[in-house]
Amino acid sequence: MKIISCASYYGTGSSAITDFLSEFDNICSMTNYEFRFVQDPDGISDLEYNLVENHNRHNSGHALKRFKKLTDFNAGTKFNKRYEPFFDNQYKKISYKYID
């Protein structure tokens, strides 16, 4: 099995590619849900920038706090689980381990 991830920035057409590929019988689309934690503000890209390229004690600490806040939001609540179901209810745990 090969996995294809179609990712792009907002409004540039990645969903059109996903829809097109889903028309083929030998292609399975996992979900129509958008996972934006890499490119979203305070996501992985911002975290990397502040820890690697623009590091100082203020940027690093704030970037970690903002990433944790975004992780908590993306994980969802007891009643509205956002990313958790797609990660076997381990999204928050995996994300916290990533920064530990």
C-alpha cells in the first residue's frame, strides 16, 4: 500500500486533487478532514522556526506554550473530539511527546 498526502496552503486546490484521485477504484480517501497543525499559526512550522532559526529564551518558551495551546484545541473536548479520533485517540499524547 502506498500513501499519498495532498497538502497545500489555503485555497490552492489540494482538495481538487484529493477529489480527483478519490474517483479511482484503487484509491481510498481516508477522510475529507483537513489536518492543518503543520502549517497553522503556532503549529509545527512555527515551532521549528522559533526553536531552530530564531531561538532565544523568550521565543522558545512562548513557541512551546503556543504549540501546546494549539494541540489542546486540536485535540478537542469531551464532546467535540477534533483530531483525536483520527489518531486513535492519541493526538494530544503524541503531540506532547513530540515536544518533550
